[in-house]
Amino acid sequence: MARSRLSRDTLRALGPIMIPLMTKVAIPIALRSLSKKKLAAEDFADEQKDILKNNLRKTRSDLEGVKDEAVARGTRLYEQARREGTEFLDVLARRGLELANEWAQNLGEPRVRRSRFRWGHALALVALVAAGLVIVSRK
């Protein structure tokens, strides 16, 4: 049967979980067991349940104070976000205007198309008149 070994990275990842678990749960259970000469896991679990209930009651009573603090903090964060958002929009508008002005200067004056004399149309008109004259002069 092969020995399973944990890599160094796995041990480093498990360290923050295992150390508090050992110091806050396993060691107090072992000390109580040694002092009472019996397994104190059930007593420890009951004590921890009582402590948790007391802490939960304290938390519920402090909830109103925490709620007011959260509302004030949220309002402050909202105002700060609004202020920074308007500053950001101002910067965007200023930069956009600068780019538009720069682009417009690079364009220069629009090219005006010269109206030329249309030789094709004049030639067709002369040919039509000549054809008409030829037809009229035959009769």
C-alpha cells in the first residue's frame, strides 16, 4: 500500500484552517478530558452552543446600531460614487471635445467640387440638332 503524502502547497493551504481548529476545539477538549478523566467532547459542544446562543442574542440587540451605521455608510458611499461619476463624465466630455476639435482641424476645408462644362451633353445636343437639320433639309 502506497503512503499518501501531502504536498507542501497543500499543507500551507490547510494551515490557516487546521491551526485555529486545533487551538480552539481539539486542545480544550483534550485538556478537559485529562482533567475529568473522561471524554469531554459532549460537554464542550454544549458549552459552545450556549456561548453561540448568547452571542446571537447580543448580535440581535446590536443590530439596530449596526443598521444605522450601515445606512450612513451606504449614503456616504453613494455620494462619493456620484461625485466621482460626475468627475469622470466631465473628463470624458472634455477629452471627447478635444479629440473632435483635433479631428476637425486635421480635416481642413472640405473640397469644393468644381462644376465643369459637360462636353458630353453638349456634343449630344449638337448631334441631335444636326440630325434634325438633316431631316428637315431633305424634305
